[in-house]
Amino acid sequence: MELSEFFIPRGRHFFSIVSKYDDYLADIEKRRGYQAGDTLKLVLPFFKAFGATDEAIRRFSQEHLLLLPGAREMLHEILERMDVFILSTSYAPYIEALCRAVDFPEDRTYSTQVRLEDYDLSEKERKTLIRLAEEMTAMEMIEWPDGAQRLEDLADRDRKSIQRLDLIFWQEIDEMAVGKILSGVKPVGGKEKARAVLQGLERTGNHLEDVLYAGDSITDVEAFELVRKGGGMTLSFNGNRYALRSAELACLSSHAFILAVVADIFRTKGGEGLLNAAEQERPDWLISCGADPALYSEEIPKLQRVTEENRPTLIQESETFRKQVRGVRIGTLG
């Protein structure tokens, strides 16, 4: 979204439309061959049309890196005791900038690889993409009712928007030379994140039951399901409704270091110990594991087991908190 705002007029709304379309394809229609997070390849032809370059994306990533308090300390605390990987749908230049900022090993990351310079864009295609971007930013936000399972469940206006976006991406752009980017770039989301989990285990010799996977969005669902089935533990950290549908635990905190506390409980007491900690009264579970009181002096982090009964309430609480921590415009995205 931040890159869209930087390169594309009304880029925030443009990206929100594409992101909502992504949610529809991945979660409602469940289109074959499409995975959550493919938003990041859908927007690339437009980035190129509006003058983005690989170097510009790299520079923007370095200059606009935002971290939760305690993120660097959290990563290093866990690195001292456990194998750690960052699996991100973000473009590789952003993850490279992150690794340099927090001194995290780049070879322990998986992210979306892209080289805009590998794809041709004619002047005719550039003008067409600019016109299409203008058309898309004129669309109203796509919505659907809870429980929607197919296109017919959407209102007429939203059905037409989905159908128009289908034509834009899978016919008009797909027929362009720059359309090769849609098949050439493979975002690390959905099944690719699950695959990255398995690749990490191959590298370390660990097993799925050894995994604590923390995620926050629709791109983490397949990885959550893989880890849960394998006997590991899944944690929604300031997650949205998609994450909370699949995670066993929910954690709400504006300070990232709490993840180091959670990870150490998992390391020393296993998944059952972590579930037991989530049943304790706050902040007893923090005190019992020796956490720094500064972590909960002003705001007590929340750690709670997700059940069918409390999931609706947790979704509301977590999505509200997510917007407070990340900002409404980012926190609303799937």
C-alpha cells in the first residue's frame, strides 16, 4: 500500500481495491491456481507504468521501514535459543532493508523476489495501464456479507466490480507483454508460506511439532493449517479475522518483545505449556516466566486460547487493536 501511495495517484484506494479482490479470489471463490498475497504481483505492472524501478523500490524500503517497539531485541532473544525464520509476502528489497536494520541473517528469510527490469513495457501498454488504474481507483470498495461463498452472494455493484477486475487482470493485462509478470513473479503467501516452513525444517532438521508459527493475515492461513496438523503451535499476533480462524492462540500487544516471551515458554514447556499460560490471569503468565515488568507496566499484553465460543469476540478485539497499532489504512487490509 505504501509503495502504491508513493507511485500511483490515489494509490491507497487503488491498493485497497486490489487487496479486497485478492481476498475475494482466495477466500470466497477459492480460485484454482490463485493464492492469498498474489496482490503483490497484480500491482507490479502498474508500478512499472507509473515509473517505479527496482532501485526506487529498494530505496523506498530503506527509507520507510517501520518497526514495533522491541522488534530487534525480540528477534535476537529468540535467535539465541531457537532456529528462526522470517516468512514474508513482502518484496525482497523490504526484507533486505529489515535485515540490515535489525541485524537479522538474510539467509533465514523467504520473501517475494521481483526484478521489474526483466519485463518490457511499451508506451502503448503504459498508457493503457494508467487508464486502467484510473478506472480502478474510481471503483467503490468491494464488500460482501458474512458467510458469502460465491459471486452470486455479493451485491450487484460488487459483482460487477469483481467481473471487471477479472477482465482487467486475466485478459487485458495478461495479453500485454508486461503481463508476463503475472506468471513470472511468485509471491510468498498462502501455499508458498507453507512450503517455506517445510524448507526451513529441511535446513534445520526440526519437525512440524517443533514449530511455533506466528502470523497475522490471510497469507498465513495455509502455514497455520500445516503447522497445526503437524502438531506445532500457531499464534495470531495482532491478527485479522483470517488469522484468527486458523490460529490456536491470539496475542495482542503493541510491543514485539512479548513474542520472545511466548517463544521461550514454547521452547521450555511445549505447546501444552503455552496453552496453559494462556489460561492464566493476566499478567500472571508474564510474571511466572520472568518477563521484564516494562512489558506490561502500561498495557498488559493479551494471550488467549482461541475457541469456537470466543473467536467472534477475539476477532473484534484483535482487528480493533490491529488498527490502533498499524494504523487504520494498513490494519484494515486482509
